[in-house]
Amino acid sequence: MRHALPVTPSTPIRFLTYPSLGDMKEHVRAELLGHAISLRMGRPVVVETVPTYEALTRELEAGRVDLAWATAEQCAQFASRAWTVLRAVRFGRGYYHAALVCRASEPLTLERLRGKRAAWVTPHSVGGYLLIARRLERLGMPPSTVFSEEHFLGTYRKAVQAVISGEADVTSIPTSQPDESATHAYMGIVQVQLSSDERQLAPILFTEATPADGILLTHRLSREEAASLASIIQELSKDGTGLERLSAPFNAEGFVSSSAEQLLATPWPEKGADFLAVTLDEEERCRRLWSAMDRTLGRDVRGGEGRPLTDVVEPPIAERLLALTRLTRQTRAGGRVEFCLAEEGREHRYAAEVTLGAADSGQRWPEVALKVQDITESHTLEKHLYRLASFPLLHPSPMLELGMDGSLLYANPAAHEHFPDLAVRGRSHPVVEATLSRLRAPEAALPSTVHLEGRYWELTVLALTDAEILRVFAQDVTARKQMEDRLLLQDRLAALGTMTAGIAHELRNPLNFVTSFSEFSGELVQEVADELNLLESKLGSEHLTRLQKSLADLALNMRKVQEHGSRMESIIRSMLDHSRGGKGERQEHPLNALLSDSINLAYHGMRSRFPTLDTKLEQELDESAGMVDVVPQELSRVVVNLLDNACYSVSAKRRLRGADGFQPKIRVKTRGLGESVELRIYDNGLGIPLDVRDKLFTPFFTTKPAGEGTGLGLSLSHDIIVKGHGGSLRFESEEGSFTEFIITLPRRRA
């Protein structure tokens, strides 16, 4: 596969590694390896660790990867799309086995495996699951039927510790050879890092050999680039510059090509280390001299033995080296000095070390051993490492690391500046408490917000599972929070304006009753007054009867005035409750009673906004819903907003189908679910199109025409329910048929 864009020296090489690298130390080493390759290749190398094995497979299938550190299975799967596969060599082998192990104190056999508990690494781990699973299946013992429990713990260390601690009975680990001693030795290679003796484990079963994992050099590279990269990677651990430590992320001694095809490319020139070792006698002549190359330190050093050092290397460099040797002789202690030398237009950096030897009899000064080595590349990598290490110190936002129990392991200067009591309060600090609380929550991947001394801090928590460390980034989002509050107020005002129009319309009818009955009551009162004036002169029963009837009518009318006045009071109270905003206190309320007020408010708004919509809001309020701990105004806003959306949906569907072709239905339903309650709001309207469902809770996204919606209602409802009350808001829908929003709320505050 060719690049979509032309490849230039500045085009980065994309190097993906699979997620089992785990430890942050290994991530840094992987980046340094990429930087070392970049120095030699002359092109930037970007190293990325994918979140899952499936993600790496997708990237390889899409042809978006230049280099990929892949599992043995992925190497086999994508070998046809790669120029070559560089297999990792461990213990001198490019392949390995897997061993099923148990506790040595409780030895097991294949016949006794049934009903035992297994701890695996991941479903895609070759040595940590797949090899053993396939071996057992061929023996007629599928793991799913043999074991009573199977747990995937993510790392070899956790799987092995589960067996040693008794939480599981067996696990699978890689081994270079199918014997017990190799199995124990190989634990260190897979970085099990046990605190106890690995001899506590004993093998039960070994698998056949499988090729090792390795590095894919894909066809996205040119053939020449692949050849150069293969040469660089294979030579990194052999060139004497100390770069062998960079292969540590992959726990490999080296790499070997598994392809028999010879890459047709210009061979990458071998790079030997610029190295010079000299012993100097008391007259500062080179008694013995060794060099990896004929030319070093800017001169040809062949034939240098027996000559003064100033004749062998450039005089300015020689004087610096001799000054170091003289100081060593005087102080009787070794020393080191670094210096730079320009060669062929490029600046090289060298390190010189002097060691004092034993003095022969009759010698004034003992011999000294002088070693000079080119450290240009390692110095560049060191600077790169310092840049990585300086990130926490120079990062302007707080960053801290916690143990899984909340113990403070590290905090950068910004964390101590903004949270001065962090070290003192420890686990009781709000940031630490929020981190641990978020880790236990179902939506732990989402950021959480902490309010401290007038500032809002958004916490992002990353779990470094191998190291059992929580890395916490705190970002000051006070300005954003203030903006959200202003938007919330604007949305509330917009909703209030819509409701006010509906309420004004609804108030007109009861007010007409009040006016009419008040006038009629006034006439009756006048009639009673007239009758009373005649009462003294005309005491006939006819007058008394009319008087009694008028008084009864008056009493009835006044009751009607009071009834409609109460109705006006209820509407106005609901309106005011809704418009007060979300700053109320959380308190326990009966859910059904709260919903009745919200439904009443929404119903009046519906009759105003959709006067032709002839439907009722059906209610199925289960008494098992009971009490909930909420802010009443906030929950009311959510319910009214969802009911308003439901009314809009059924009204739009009715306009499309006509009054005779569609019977609108809106239903509110509650029920208790043990420690939580569920509220469902259903409508048989237009439904939600598939292409907008992922954006439904995004702020400012709306499907309504301009001027009819702000796009904030569902977003704010989601925040109120999920963040404000610890619940969940989801939906089920079928386009053209129905939509049902489901709200789940805890009965009590977490």
C-alpha cells in the first residue's frame, strides 16, 4: 500500500505498540527507542501505545502503520502485508512455549483440573491464554467447560499473584523451553516481578513452540526504508553505544528477521562506536593503544604506540586529556571529563575517563588508563529523557500520583501550589476522595469536578495497572464552569419564556371564571340587600325563600371562585419552582408527588404550544418508587424538558400523518428497583434518527428548526441526572415509531 501523500524526510514514521507494555517506565523506554531510530534514520518516529489489541489490528488492516510491535498471531496474520517481521530473541531463541502452572504446595494434574479456577492475562495474550487454551481444547478439555471460574486480569504479574495468593488455581506464562527451570527463569523476562519466590509455582502442562512476537515493517514503507529500519533495529543492541537498554520495553536481547526474502535495498552502513583506550606511562607516552576504528578524535591513530599523546590526537584535545590524567595522579582518584569536537561538519561529543594503575618499582608516577568514547547519540537521548522527565515539574497544572488506596506518592510543584494542604490531609483531601470515588463509579473514565475555595477542578484519572498507581491530572475549569452556569441561566430563561406564554393562555380561562362569577355574585349580593330592605315591611314566605336561594347560589359561586383561584395558585407555584434554577438543596422527596407537579406544569405548557394536540399525559406511577434524594427544581426541569420534547415529537408526527391517521400517546411511568428508582417518559412520535443519536447529549445540538430549540435541554438534563445526582439518563428509540427516555436515580446520596 502506498502513501496517500508524498513521503519526505520530515514525514513521521508511525510506530504502534500493543497495550501490554503497561508500566509507564516502559512507555518512556519505547519513546526513547523511537528517538534512537529517528536519530539514525533521519526521520521522526512517533511511538504510540494502542489501548487494545483490537485497535492495533484495525490500524494494521487500514494500512495506517509503518512499524508495529505485534503479538505472534498478529505477526502471522499481517506477514503478507509486511516487508519483513523482526522476531524478538529471548534466551537466544526466536520462539517460545507456554506453561500451565499451579501452586507447588498444591500440585495438580490434568485429570484434577475440572472445577478449578483459572486466572488469565487477556483473551488476546498468546502466552497468557491462547496457547494453553488451544492445547486444552485439542485434549478435549475446553477451558470454558473445565474451569468453574475464568478471570482476565490484564497482566502476567496479577495472574501469577492470583495463583500464589489462592484467588485462582492455575494460570499460563511463557517459557523459553518446556521444563521447570526455564519456566521459573522466564518469569523475570515477562516482568512478573514477584515479591515472593517463583518456586512456589509448578508446571502442569507445556504447549508446542510458537514464533515470538515482533516488529512488523509494513508495505506503507518503501522497500529501501524497510531495509534501513531493519538494519537499524537489529544493530541497536550490538553497536557498543549502550543502546541495548532500549530494547528493554520488549524484554528482548535482539531481533532476527523471520523472512527468507532478501530485502533489495542499499545496505545501511554499519556504525561502529568511536572508541579509544590508551595506557600512558609516566612520560605521558602511549604505552598501549586500542581503537575500534583507524581514525578517531579527528586523526588516524594507527602506529600511535610509543608516541606522546599529543602526537596521536589533536593537541587541544590531548592537552585536555593530559590535564585530567595529571589531576588523577595528584589526587590518586579517577576522573571524567566531556568535550566536543567538530568532525566533517558535525559536532561530536566525547567522554574521557581516567583510572589510576599500580606503580612499578622505580617509577615516579604509575601508569594511567585513559578511555575516550563517542557519546553523541546517548547524550542526545539523555537530553530527550530529561525533557520527558521534566514534564511533571514544568507542567502548569496540578499532577499527582496516588496508590490504589489513596496514599500520596508524588505531587508536582503546581499541585502543592494550588493544594497546599494536600500532603497534610492525604487521603482526606477532596481531590484524593474524588479520585477514589470516581474510580469506583461506573463512569470512571469520565472526568469529575471538585469545587475548592471558589475554584472548579476537573480531574482526569489514568490507572497504571502494572504499577498499581493512579495518575491524576487536575485542570482549572472555573471559567468554563461560569460559562456553563450562564448558559444554564439563558436556557432556563428561554424555557421560562415558553412556559410563560402557555401559562398566560391557561390563566385566561380561570380568570374569566373569576371575573364572571364575581360580577354575578355582586348582583346576587345587591339582590339580597334589596330583599333585606323589604324584609321589615313584607314578611312573606316568598321573600324569605328567594333570599335563601340567593344566599345558596352566592355560596356556590364563591366556592367556584375559590376553586379557580386555587388552580391559578397551583400553576403559578409550579412556574416559580421551575424558574428558580438548580441551586436548591438536595433532600428526600416522594418521586411520584414531584412528578405530579412537573406533569401538571408540562400539561399546561403543552396545551398552549400545541393547541390542536388532543392527548393526555398518561401516568403509571408505581408506589414502589418511594423516596428519592434530589434537588426538586432540577428534577422538575429535566422532566418538563423531556415531556416538552415528547409533545413536539408527537405534534410533528401528527402534522405529517393528519389527525385521522395518528393517535398521539405520551406516558410517564415509575417503578422501584431496590436501591434505585426508574422513571420512563415514552412517546409514539417521530423517534430519533440513527445519524443523530451519538450527538443527542452534545451541547447546542438540536434537530428542531431555528428559533425553536437551544440544543441545551438534553445536555443539561444529562449533566443534572448523571453528574448532579449520580444517576443515569439513556434512551431507546425506533425511527418513525417511538422514543423512551429512561432515568435511573439512587434512592440515597452516595
